[in-house]
Amino acid sequence: MVTLNRVTRVLKPTRVRFHSAVAGAAFAIITGLSAPAAAASIGTTADTTPAKDNVAAVSAAQAKPAAAAPAPWAPSDKDLHTAPVAGGQESLNLSPEQIKNARAIMNAGQAMHLPARAWVIAIATSMQESKLQNIGDLGDANDHDSLGLFQQRPTSGWGTAAQIQDPSYSATAFYKGLVGVSGWNTMSLTDAAQAVQVSAYPDAYAKWENAAADLVHGFYGSGPAAAQIATVK
């Protein structure tokens, strides 16, 4: 597979604003997904700069995921697309490593009991920010101190450099920002992503929605990405 060598950078947020889900267990063993969770409401809206308290909250969410019985069905297109899909959709030729990163993003959303729509938003956001590559320090080529799958910045309070470069941590941090956005589950994907990322290119996330949804379907063994995903351990 072709991995893009150059990633288009966008400006990162200096501020970030901080309910229920069903997901399926089918194909979990083949794809390596964590067991999907039943519905749970989490989070309330706040408007604050991420700081130590938020970093600690992300760590706690990772360490102690709430228990719930798995649901036996995969998400539908209606679950993945709760708002109209924008035109001009694009696709990526993904490497096994990029697929593993997408899986980590989805697993983090499942661990937080978030609905499938959140997984699509998060995967599409990472497609735009890093092409699903866990980017380290690029020196002079870096966009400020942006790192990882979501190009989050330590100086903006997202966590330490090491934490941000951990896919599970960075995805959890993104989701905690997302669930704090009022109405995120019914707004357009690009508006929801932009509310968290505060990018200089607010419409850029929209074009990855179908590709992100294809990955989610693929992790459940259906759709155009399923065959490739099944080969990735």
C-alpha cells in the first residue's frame, strides 16, 4: 500500500470545548476490536482551555472504562451518518499501520461507550490531520509542537508529547473534546470536528467522511475495506 510521505498541516487549537451508543461484536476476533459497548450517557458541555485536570481525566477514562454488555449488531449507515454527507469525498490507500491506527481510534470510542457517529468523526479528523499516521517531532518541519494522530499540542494542554503520541490517549482526548460540543451527534462532520480542532481550514474534514465510514464497516467485516482489514493483524 502507498503511504503518503507528506502531510498537509493545519493550525492547532489553543482552546477547546469540552451521549449514547450501540456497536456490534461481529468480527471482533478477526479485526482485533475491543468488545462494543451498550449505550451510556457521558459528559456535559464546558468551555475551557485544556489543562492538567483534563489530562488527568483522560488518563482516568483510559484506566477505568465503564463495563457494559456488548451489543450483537454492527452499526448501520444511519448510525454512521447522522447528518448529510458533503460532496467531494476523497479516499486513501492505507498501509497496515494506518489501519491499526484507525482501529485504535475506534476502540477508544468504544471504551468510552460513544456511538458510531463519534468513531467516524474521529477517524475522519485524523485522516485530515495526519493521514492516520502517528507523527512524531519533525523538527523544523513541525507545525509548532503538533504531534500524533490528531496533531495535538502539548503547549495547548492536550498532554505530554509521549501521551499525545499514544493512539489510545490521543483519541480519548479528542473524544472528550467532542462530547463537550453541544449537538455534535447531529451536526455535520466537519462542524463537529472543527469545534474540537479549531483548524485554519474548517471545511477540510468533510471530505473524509465516507472513507472513515468504510473503515468502520470494514472493522465489522463488510464494505469495500473489509478484505484489506482482514489481512491486518
